[in-house]
Amino acid sequence: MLMEYIIAGLIISGGFFCFVAGLGVLRLPDVLIRMHASTKAGTLGAGLILIAVAVFFGDIPTITRAVATILFLLITAPVAAHMIGRAAFRAGVPLWQTKIEEGAREKLSR
């Protein structure tokens, strides 16, 4: 009974973080900020869901696959995010400008 609540909590929280990642990709203003939202929240959400799968099935092959997948996500997500950010920067994708940055530019130009 307790194990079912733990699994349900992991799946719900993982789904929430995946939803937040998708919402961040849709709503955030800049490619770099979108990339950050998708890699951080998406990896955490997928990891929580995979932990729930490993706890639910509880056999060694499933746990091994879940751990390997989580490690793969943790290794590849930062590298992919870095490459996407680097490609966007080199392509000249305009970044989101804030009022703080505009004020700093005005002070530097004086």
C-alpha cells in the first residue's frame, strides 16, 4: 500500500516536471532560456518516472535499464543543451533583452 503511494507520487511529480519543461519551451522568450527549461526540468521529470518504473517492477533487468537510461540522460542532456546554445549563438539568434541590461549599456556608453 505504501509502495503504491510512493510510485504514484514519483509518477505525478515526474509528470509535473515534464509538463513544466514543455510549458517552458512554449512560453519562455529566449532560445537559451527555453533550452535551460527543457533540459533541467525534462531530465528531472523523466528521471523520476524511470525511478517509479524501477520501483514498481523491482527486478534487476528493469532497474538496470532504468539506471542506465537515467545516467544516459544526465550525461547527454547538458552536452546537447550546450551544443544547441552554441549553435544558436553562432547563428546570431537574437537574445531576450531586459531592462537591467539596457540600463547597464547606458551606463557603459556614458
